[in-house]
Amino acid sequence: MILVQVINNGILSRLDAEDSDRYLFEQDIRPAINAAITDLVTMLNQAFGEGKLAPENLRELTKVKVWQANSYSRVAFNELQVGHPMWTLLAVYPKPVTNKKAVVPSNQTNNAVSKFRSDVTFIRSLQSAKRLTLEEWNENADNAFMPGNKILQGTLAEYGYLDAADYSSTTYDPGPDKVEWTIRPDISNQFVALAYLKYPDQVETINDLIEFPKSLTDLIIDLSLNKIAYKQGTQDLYVITAQNINRLVSLLR
């Protein structure tokens, strides 16, 4: 992780304003850093899409948590329950080995609701479900040679998961976050682990930590400076930081 203080000092140093009150943390630097974090997420999304960035490079944000699927073999991510928003889904592990056994809660009154199991720890998995599109989902159901089929069961089963979608209706309410992933073959009321990237927290104080590896320190400083330059209309600084950003982003790919 990166200390916000380090980013703050780097910004002031490049502005030659270490002993000046011209740039204030609350008014200038904190908003610039938060905008830089948002921009960096966008840049990294593109790198993920092109298959040029490994998730292990963002280990500070990588989480593996356990859910109990609902009675329809679906799982919803509720950020209020988990405590943070999801950035992107990395993998789905059906029927993982955990430190606890799956037990259907006795107070379960809604079969459409999956349950985040904060009391359960993922240990390992022998399966990783393959991502399927809405079109592939129906075509693969009766094809024993494709993942997510309904024919092979037990140790021969090859799981698939369907892109997230909203299935809610007046008779089906999966909870606050309506979007769910569906897993097949059926794992109703059983454990499933999701590996994902947590969306990085915004900066609140100068004592905070930024949830990116230290190798991205210079990029965050330049992105922040670029925001300050745009705000002030400082053309030279804007051009210089834009050039540095392009150079640093190219190293991610």
C-alpha cells in the first residue's frame, strides 16, 4: 500500500511548494488524489480487458470470500453486508473446501436470498467455474462437452457461471443488490467462493493508505498533478504530466 503522506509530499515537491500554503490538502491535494484513483481504476480496467495485467499485481485489493447460494443456485454481492464495493469479479469457485460446513440457516424465509458468510474462510477449491454469456448459457445446458452442462454430475461436473443479471420480480426478491450470478450444475444452498478485486477506498485524511502497490506511486503522483494543473489551467504542467502518465501507463501493458 501507499501512504497518502508520500503522495502528498511528492506532489508538493514537484510543485516546489514544500514550505508553502499555496496548495492545501483538503482543497487541492485530496480531491486530486481521489480523482487520480478513479482514473487509475479506468486505466487498469482496460489493461484487464486486454489481458495485460495480472490480478496479483493488485494483491492489496484481491479478496476471496464465501457465500451460501440461494435455492436457485444464484449469488448476489451486497456491498453493505460485505463492507466494500466490488471492482471486478476474478473467479467463481463452486463447492470450495472451507473451515466450516454449509448449513442452511434455520431462519431462512426467502429462497431467493443468498447469504454472505463472514464466518467462513475459503481454504481451497478443486473447481473454477467458466464464465458464460447469456447466449452460451442455454446452448451449453445439454452439451456434455461444454462447461456448465446439466448432464455431468459429481466429480465429473464442470461448472459454469452466467454473467450477472437482474432477475427480480414481484415474487422474486434477492435482496438490496438485485444483480446475481447463476452457477450450474446446481449448487443450491451450498457454499460458493468469489475471488474479486475490491474497489479502492477514497482518501479521507493524510494518514490514510492507498490500496495500490508502491510501484504505482509515481503514476498516482502524476495523475494527481495532472488534475491540479487542469484545475489551475497550468498548460506546461498539464502537458508534462500527461506525457509522464502515458509513459507510465505503457509499462502496465
